[in-house]
Amino acid sequence: MKTAAKVITLCIITAAVISCKTGQTHKASGFVTTTASPSAIETTGYVTDEAKVIDESSRKQLETTLAAFKERTKIDFAVVTVKSTGDKSARDYSLALARERKDKGFEENVSGLLLLVAVDDRNWHIQISRNLEVQLTNELLTKLSEPMTDSFRQHRYGEGILQYVHALIAQLEPQKAHNTQTIVVSLI
């Protein structure tokens, strides 16, 4: 009797190990879905919308804004949406994406930001290069994200991401914002 229990336990453990090695799955309501690993996501452009939540107008505006920002500042800024990060935290998932993006041949000595939005997890995280941490503190990043998260609650992801991207760019290019205000004041 004890031998049969050991054999059954061994079979269950073996099945669990094989299941773990074949990839992560989530089971909900009888359906099994897979979660893409960070390495399966191609982040060669500025916007990767795996979750399919960014409207076309917002996506085009983000692509244009982020390309112009990189041209002006040499800071690479990417936005990635996914349904879920699976068993990884949003921080770890976005870090893996940022490292892969850097390893795929992006210019040396270029600062970077990567905004990850995990829609079904109701979570987001932004990875920033160490040299940007002085300008973009955790407190500031959280404060600037409030309009974005408000938009997310209303399922307006493109709008929210655009707001956050513009707020971050304004923090990284304060002289441009100041010059614009000076021009407006002098025209009045």
C-alpha cells in the first residue's frame, strides 16, 4: 500500500516537473492560456502593443513622439503592453524586456526607458537607465502616473500612456518646456 502511494506521488511530481518545463500556463474557467515570455516579445519599434489596447491614433502619436524624442535627446523610450506578466513581477518582466532591447543592437551609451503595461494584471512598471534616476525619482514617477492610471480605470490605455509619456518627456526636457513658455509670454 505504501509503495503504491509512493508511485502515485512520484508520478504527480514527474508530471508537475514536465509541466513546468514546457512553459507557463494559466488555467481559468476551464481554459488554458499561455503567457508570452519577455524573450518572445519583439520590441524593435517604440510601441509594442501585444495586449491590443492602444488605439491606432494613439499608437501613431506615440511612435512619432518617441522617435522625435530619441532624435533630440538620444534617449530610447519604448512602450510595451501585454495581457499578463505571468508569474513574473512587472518589474522583472520589464527589466528582461529592457535588457533584451539593449542587447539587440541599440546604440551604446544611449539612455533608456521602457514602460510596461500588463493589462489583465492591472499593473505597470517603468524601467529607466541609472543615469536618469536623478531626474526621474520613484516619487516623481508615481506622481506623474496618476493621470495614466485614471485613464486605465476607464479602459483608455492609449490616452493614459500618451499622458504619461508626455509628462516624462517634459521632465527630461525642461529647457524645451521653459522655452515654449517664454515664447508664449512674449507673444502676449
